[in-house]
Amino acid sequence: MLKNLVDRLKKFFSQHLTLMVVPHSTLRQFQFRCSLSFAIFLTFLWTGLTSWAAMAVVGNLDYWTIRVSHEALKLKVQYFAMELKKSREIIDQVREADLQLRNLLKMGNRQNIIEERPSKEGQGGPTGHERSLLLKTLHSKLWDITEHEIREESNTIQRESNEQIRSYKEISEHIAFERGKYRATPRGWPATGRMTSHFGSRISPLSGQADFHAGIDIANEKGTPVLSTADGTVQSAGWESGYGRLIVIDHGFGYSTAYGHNSILLVKKDDPVRKGQVIAYMGSSGSSTGSHTHY
């Protein structure tokens, strides 16, 4: 039975095939004759070669895809590295401006203030990853920067940005404080005129006895405007024995001023006032020998 099967297979594969090409022109026809086994061999050979070529093409395509992706990744890393470098330059410029502004305002270095340490000679230096970034920049190999280095530099920039924001707020508060203190510090005279009595010991014009005069007297015509000498809030406004119509202003920062002997008051208790604002008109109310302002 096995022999019959082998004989039948030999007979089958020993058959011949004829491939004929009949051109639609004057060219002569062409025919090719081969055994069935050879035709099957050629079919398998063609299939194998085609498969190999397809795998080679696909493999090469994967290679070029990976290479293009690698080059794109290198460009992205280089871009991020350059952006981090620019951000670092901006942070350094902001820090330098911050220090100059602090020196101008005589605030001192913020870190020294926080750590309660005296100012020293200039010192510092780059960190390890900053030195690594410098070397790769000098050798034009920014794409070799590792993910850890990028993350470290990014975290450093974020920390220093937050530190500069806090410093800016501190400087702003300091400026606001100094501006408020300046506006709240009494300056100048509250009215035009001549000083008829100075601060300190004097002979009282009413009793003729020596006493202590806790202010200065500025004399002028009745109705002369009386001005606040600093920003503040009216602490009291009304009649006070001896002072007549009196205004007392609380300026904060430990300052307060009093304006006595007025004829008309233009403000009341708890009113906010600004430096140079007219708060009353000069008069001779209370214990007074003539029109003046007791300041």
C-alpha cells in the first residue's frame, strides 16, 4: 500500500507543465516547459524570497522609525535644556535685581535675615548638576542631558521662583510700610503765620507765671486754614477745657498731633485725613489771647 502511494506521488510530481506566452504583436511566441515538482520548488522559492524581502523592508522601516523618533527626542531634549538655561538666566537676573533693590532699601539679604547671620563676603558656586549641564553645553551635547538632570534643574528653578516671589512680597510690604510711615510722620507747620510761643518753659500770657508749654503757637488772622501735617484718623474733635475747639489726630507708628483754639472744625471723630487736608479754621476759642493755632 505504501509502495502504491509512493508510486502515485512520483507519477504526480513527474508530470510536466508548459507555460506559453503568446504576444499580441509580431514577436514570436515563447513557451517554457518544466516538471510539476520544479514548478512547486520555484513557487516555494518565490514565496520565501518575497517573505524575506518583506521582513527586511519592515525591519528597516522600524529602524528608520526608531531613528527618526530618536532624533526628534534629541531635539526636544535640547530644546528643553535651552529653555531651562534661559529660565535660569532670568532667575539669576531677578535675584540680582532683588539684591540691588534690597541694598537700595537697606533691607539686607533675605536669607541672612532669616538665618540670623551677618552679611559676609561674596561666596557661592554651581551645584553638581549645574556643572554637568555646563560641560554638556560646552561640548554641544545637550541631548545627553538625563531625565534626572532636567527634573533637578526644573525643581531648582521652581524653588528659586517661589523664593523670589516671597522676596518680592516682602519688599512690597517693606515699601508699603515705609511709605505709610513717611505719610504718617508729621512734617511742617499746620498753618501759615508767625510763631508766637515755642515749645517748653515760658511765662504764661494769662497768669504771668512760669509754666510748661506743650506745643507751639502759630498766630494769624481768624479763619486761616489749619492743615493736617500727616495722614491719620481723627481721634477726637470737639470742645476741650483750655484748648477750646480741639482736634487730635492719631497717625499710627506712635505719632499723634493736636490742633487747638480753632474757630470751626471740619472733621469729626474717626474721620480719615490726609497730609495737607484742611481740618479746621484758626480762631481764639478756649484759653487764648488772640487768633492762633496751638500745635
